[in-house]
Amino acid sequence: MKNDSVSLDLPHDSRKIPCPAVVPLSSILPEEPLLMMGAGPVPIPDAVAKANGVVINHLGSTMATVIGQVKSMARYVFQTQSKWVMGVAGPGSAAMEMAVTNLAWQGTRVLCVCNGFFSERMAEMARRVGANVELLKIESGRAANADEVAAAIARFRPEIVTIVQGETSNTVWNRNLAPIAALAREAGALVVVDAVCTLSTMPLPMDEWGIDAVITGGQKGLSSIPGVSLLAFSDAAWQRIKSRPAPPVHWCLDASLAENFWHNASYHYTAPVSGVLALHEALRLVCAETLERRFARHLKCSNALQAGIEAMSLKLYVARESRLNSVVGIELPNGLSGADVCAHISRHHHVEIAGSFGAPIVRIGQMGEQCREHHLFRTVHALGRTMLCLGVAVDLPAGVAALERSLAAA
């Protein structure tokens, strides 16, 4: 009788890769969960975590309903009536790259207002598609002012201007974003804004300020999971995308192809359905709170945190007029490294804060679920105890008292 079975025996090979011995996550993660108080990701609400555990058909009618609501809620958060809201299966940097590389191509004149690491990232993305990039470098710790941007626009005559609302790397807030956007639009340039750490934490009315593309990540102000991001294009930006001389080089980040999924309920690639559901719940919670109340909560908590830090005799990195509220930078005392502080506060207090991208600071986030009073007291106490243990003379009781006074007065 013929044997039709197929042997799975493989030839012996001494170079065969052995199966690794690994331990479960329960053996790796700390018994007490870390309080995420760095520059992102942030703690997520239970509704977001629960949604992230669900998988559905990425092309079914249920997903179409979810996507419709995500776009509707996102228009509220972006404060835009534009149809062209869509998500990206990737970090905020993927949304940034989608905006930049769909609007710019070989020879496009792009003026990048650069306050630090992330604003320069947009310049690098534009260079990689062959754009003619001009950097307007702003010295460390200062917001861009309208006059210097106006001069750069007059000299360079850009087609696109890129700028961050909040430069996460060094905690600078470009507070003059509205007049800068107006100058760019008057000169006929499209305006691209990185709002990764600021969307839903402070005002950014896209239509009112005449902004053409706004990008954000899910894992910061929105308090969703990392890896699913949002962006919105104006009608003018979408018209430029549809009239490109050639398709973008990035297939996954081609906005015209993404339109298939986000606006036509058809296939682009398999969407991160669990992440989209988590984003839905995060946006729903923003809408339930309302932007006005959310902005007020963020401002109240960040001001209180800053008051507590300064009362301990620690110094904030950026002057008040240019200081970002959603990520607070604290100057490192002489002799300390960011790694020392971050490692100690994590190991001994189970609080995670962030180092920096070159600046002599550590950073504490005030985005979304980080802005809760109980988190502030735990973080200020942990930071004060860490400094004392590392040999820095701080007045921890004064810091906690200042935090309490600021919260009570707000």
C-alpha cells in the first residue's frame, strides 16, 4: 500500500538554532505597577485597557461604525470641520511622516521652525523625500516669535511651514503658534503642526488658527495606547495631496491609499483593530469630559506640580513665558545624571519619569491620566525622596505643602 504521508524529518545540522528558555512577563514586570509619569506613554483608563483586549473584523460593519465615531470625535478634539481625519498604525512619528511625506516631495520648499529634537525630526523627514529644507533654529529654552518666522518666510518663500506646539524634548511651548500660522497662510504656505504631547491638553483650534495638518500620538494627552495615532488634513492640504506629481514613496503612509480604509470602508492594510477600539474609548472619555474642562484640569495640575517642584528648591528648565505645561522639565543639580534620578525613583518608588534628549533635565509628564491629584502627591514625594537619597538638599515638606496650596486655590 502506497504511503502518501510526508516526512517532516529534517537533516541534522549542528548549526540548528535551539529553542530559547524564556520566563513569563509576570516574572519580568514589577509586582507593584509603575506609575507612568514621564513624557509618555501615560496611564490608561480601564475603559481603554478593556477595549484594547478586543479583536473584531477590520472590514466589517461594526468597524465601520467605530471608525465613523472615531472621526467624529477626533474632529471635535482637533476642532476642525475637515473631512480628512484618519488614523495611522504607528507612533506619533508615523503620523508626522505621513503628513510631511504626503505634502512634500522633490524640490518642495519646507521651512522648519526648530526648537529641539522633534521639530528637527520633521526637517529630516522632509529632506529624505528630496525637499529643499530651511531650518529656523531657535536657541534652547525659548519659543519662536512671529517676527523671526516672518523674516524667514519672506527670505525663503516656503510652500510648507512645520512647527511643534510643544517641544517634548526640552519642554518648550511655542506659544505664538496662532500668529505664526497666520503669517504662513498669508504667504501661501501650508502649516504642519506636531501636537503629539499637546492635543487635548491645551487649546489647538485647527480651523480657527488656519492649520493644514495636525498630528498626534495616542499615548499622551489622549491617554490611549502607543502605536495608533491620528492626524487631520485641511481641505487645502488634501487638494495638494491629490494633485501630487507622483505617489509618495511610502506605500503604508500614502494618505490617498489610507482614504480607502478611513473613508471608504475598504482595504488598505489590516488595521490595528484593538488599538482603534482603544482610541475610540480614549476619545469618548475626552468628549465626555469636554475640552474646556480638560484644558482646565491640565493647567491646574501642571501649575500645582511646578509650584511643588520650585518650593523644594529645584529649578524648572524653561522660563514661564515659554514653558510647556504638558511636559515639565526640571534642571538636574550639579553632579547628578538623568539616568541616576530616573533609575532611583523607579526602583525605590515605582514612579517612572523621563530623561532628556541632551538637555540637563529630567521630565515629568502632565498629559491625560497623569493629571490626577493623587498622582501628583505621589510623584512629588517620590522626586523629593529621590533627591534627598542622592545627596541633594531639598525641602520636601515645603514642596508637598505648595502642591496642596496650589490645588486648593485653583
